[in-house]
Amino acid sequence: MILVNTDYITGRELEMLSLVKGSTIQSKNIGRDITQGFKTLVGGELKAYTEMMNDARELATSRMVQEAERLGADAVINIRYASSAVMQGAAEIMAYGTAVKFK
């Protein structure tokens, strides 16, 4: 499966299939949440949250690809990511794009 954030793939003629998306809501456990809260007092990267968001993006992307594969797509173009806070310490990540088939 080819994944790109452009609306074309050089050298390929594309047939648009459908919008595809994948999402997840992730949170850290209360212990990690407390230690990351202390980290905000001194500054610096909140590594546990960075890891959480990376994992969430990976899972959302995987779910988007699965949806594209069910449609028989060869690629997903124009991929975008969106995130929003659901509650303190939890975030939703959505990956979306256009599933296409090569002509």
C-alpha cells in the first residue's frame, strides 16, 4: 500500500474510490499522568505523551490502511492527521485520506 500526503502519485493515473479513515483514543495510566504533570514544572519534552501520540498515529494509520484494503485500494493519497483532547490526559487521533486504485 502506497501512502502519500500529496493528491497525486507521479507516473500513475488514479481512480478515486472513497474517503478512508482510522482513529483511536489513547490515554496514559494515572501514574504516568502524575509524573508527566511534575515534568511540566521544570520544562522539557513529555516523553510519555510523545510516545503515546506516536503509538496513536501508528494505530490510526493502520486502521485507515485496513479500510482502504477492504475497498481494494492500491494507495491512499492526501493523507492528513487530526487530533483533539477528549479529556485530561486522553487524545483522539484521526488519520484520513482518499483511497485510490491505479488505472
